[in-house]
Amino acid sequence: MQNKSKRLLLVDLDGTLLHGNSLPHYLLVAVGWWKLLLGFPMFLIRCIVLLLKGNFQFEKIKIALFRNYMLGQSRTILEQSGEQCTQQKLIPMLNPVVHAAVIQGLANGDTVVLVTASLDIWVKSIARHLGFQFLCTQAEYDAEGMFTGRFATPNCKYEEKRRRILEKFDLSKYSKVVAYGNSDGDAAMFELAGEVWWVKREGSVVCLKKAA
């Protein structure tokens, strides 16, 4: 019989491991209120163009947002902002219920993976701080290490979460797959798990599925 390792814990970030969304906190740290306000008219124009082209989708809006504020910035500067955001904003936002559960799993030898649509610009920082692996949306840089205003991968949400998990991990090697999430964007990830935990808006969790 095959010897299986410990569990694989798949954890969404925004609204699951964290109370709230990490994106606005990163923008405030990296850009600041004043530049956000000054850049908003151009961002609005970009959104109107997407609407007129019939391409008003969340992923396109997300790309437009980062292109508007981050285009041409260096990977080093963006990731320094990500580290600052983690230390100042994200760590205090940790949901203690979910955090305690996955940290205990990590201590027991489980593999813990953040699976999130948020960008690697700050996801790699919080994952490194917590000792987790991560799968996320990745920013694209040119040969000089400058942000191109595009993403190097599809937005890591819905079916893309399932695809990235299966690409990275052989689920048959784990004794159990456990997933934590808080939205329909996690549904495809939930289908891979034998145990599913839904995180409510106020931070409590409820078990949706648990194998015998």
C-alpha cells in the first residue's frame, strides 16, 4: 500500500486567512492616498474603454488598475512595498480561527498552500512570513525587471485555482486534502478537497464537507 504524507491544506487569502481584502491595503502602502486620487480619472477612463469594447470583466479591470498605478515600476520596488504591506497591514488582519488551524497543521507536518487571485507582489511576502507555499496571480516583468502592466498568468480564481493546484500537486500523495474559502471563486478548489471549511464574513468557520 502507498505510504501517504500528511494533509494538504489549501487556503484562500482574502476574506479567509485575512479579514477583508489585501488589494486596497497594498495600493495604499505602495501608492498612497494622494496618488490614488490623482490617478483615479485615468483609471475611470480605462474602465469606460473596457465597457465600450464589451470587455468589462473583473480580470480586465484588475489589469487596468495595476497598469494605471504600477506600469513601469521595478520588481524590486513593488516587492518592497509588498513586504511593507505584509508587516504593517496584512499580519494584523489575520483571521485567528483560520490562522490557528493552518499553523497547527503546519506544525504537524502538513503542507499549507495559499491559493489566491491576489498578486505575487505581496502574496509571496505573507507566504514567506507564515511558512506557506503559494499559488497566485503573477505580475509580468520585462527583461529589465520593470512591470509591463500585464499578468504573467491567468487570474487565479474559479477553475484556474483547480488547474494550478493539480499542476503543482499530486493529490494522491496526501492523506487528506482540506480547503478553506469564503466565496464561489473557491468552488473549483472545494471540489478537490475531502474536507471543506467555509469562512463567514465575521470570521467564524463552518464545515461544508468532511469525509468519514
